[in-house]
Amino acid sequence: MVEASTAQVCRQAAAWNCNWSTEEGTYQCLACALDHKVSSPGPDLTVFQAAKRRVVRQLCMLHIDPRATKPPLSFELLRATAEKPVTIGHADGLVTLDIAEGNPAQLEQIRTELAEPYRAPIGHVRHESGHWHWLVSVEPDEATLAAFRQLFGNEDLDYGMALTRHYDRPDDGWWRTTYLSNYATAHPWEDYAETFAHVLHMQDMMETARAEGITDTRPWKSFDELYESWAPLTVSLNEMARAMGNTDPYPFAPPAQAVRKMRFVYDLISRPAPSSR
């Protein structure tokens, strides 16, 4: 935490609307300091920076220091153009995101083209951070990796071929009985990243609901307590959106197998961070 006596405004306050503080002499806050490469400022970049701060805050609350792992978490926030497309993804701790999707029209166009029920900048940050978390918290631990494979499958499956098959296969809805999303079926890595993202969605939604007085549920002590409060909340949120003629904010219905995977991720991120074990 930054001591009040030494706190100063992050140097990205003006360019990125960053509202975090930083220690004197360090110039950048924790979230902004994770950036490896960033496109020129604009409203789309501001949207992604706000999403990244929210996710980094969650990691810190879970006692997961994104700088202390091997590899550490870092970001490339690049704006795609017709001449220079950007491939969203993760490689060895580096998350690459296309900030052009910070434009609502661009985001909705891609979401529609891919027939996705949900697509959002914060979803991208959480999903790709899930790939990093698998790399630093699942793969290095033999017991955790074995438990992962029992639930998610063997990650040795050729990733490139798996994605090709996924995009070539029409979505007939078969995944709804087992997975969180159609994309989660592509490969065990994607399944884990989707699950990681949903667990962070769940925790942030419940924390926000309590802060806003929407629910008076006490802080949860287990996955089951959290899920029991969160599931009806998603139904209420969706009904409120429908009352205004808007799309469901949480357009998912986790089946039993997906819930088991969510419990696995929840239990894993509730442990001490790898750097402190």
C-alpha cells in the first residue's frame, strides 16, 4: 500500500485518466508500471487502462503480486489498424490487447461477427491474465497440474490446431451442458482462462453489489458461500437490464462441470501467491 505521507499522483493521470497514487520517486502506479508497450493516448486506451487497474486491484486483494512471479505480468496495449492488425493473446507473461475495441462500435461489430454473447475490455484483461496465472500457478506445481488435467484436460493438445478446429466448427450449442462458453471448448488453456475470468467477474460483482447496497450478504468464506449469493444476483441484474430493453449483463448459465472448474480456480487463487510459498 502507498503511505499517505509519500503518495503522489501517477504520472499517467492526465494521459490515461489514472486515479491511482504512487510512492514518491517512482512516478507510475503499479498498474501503469506493468505496461511494456502502449499506443498513443485516446478514449479507447483510457477504457483499457481503467479495466486493467480494476483487474490489478483484484490481484492485489488476492495477494497475487503481478511483478513477483516468474514471469511477471506485463501488457502491450496496441491499437489495430487495417495496415497493422493486433492479435490478442498471451505469451510468457506478456498480454497483448487491441485497444481499438475500447470503441463501443468496434467492440460490438467484432462481438457480432464472432457470435459471442459477451465481449468487453475487462473480459479481455481478465481472460488473458488467466493464461498468465496458469503459467505461474498451475504448470510449476505437479499436484496442481495433475488436478487441472483431471478437470480441464491435457494441455499438451496442439494449441494451434485446436484453435483452427474451433473456428472451423459451427456453434451448435453443445458446450452449454459442460462449459462456460463456446470458446472454452477450444483448448484446456482457453477453458482455464475463461474460468479464471468468470471467477474474477463473480468476486467483483459481489463486492460491488455490497458496496452499492444491492445486497447485504456478508463477505464470503468459501466458494459455495460466494456462488450461493452470486447466482441469484446475476438473474436480478439480467432482469433489470431487460426492463430497460438492454442485453443481459451476464449472459451465461454455468453448468455443473463449469462450476466445479470455477471452484478449482477459486481455491487456487485463494492460496498464498507463488512468490510467497
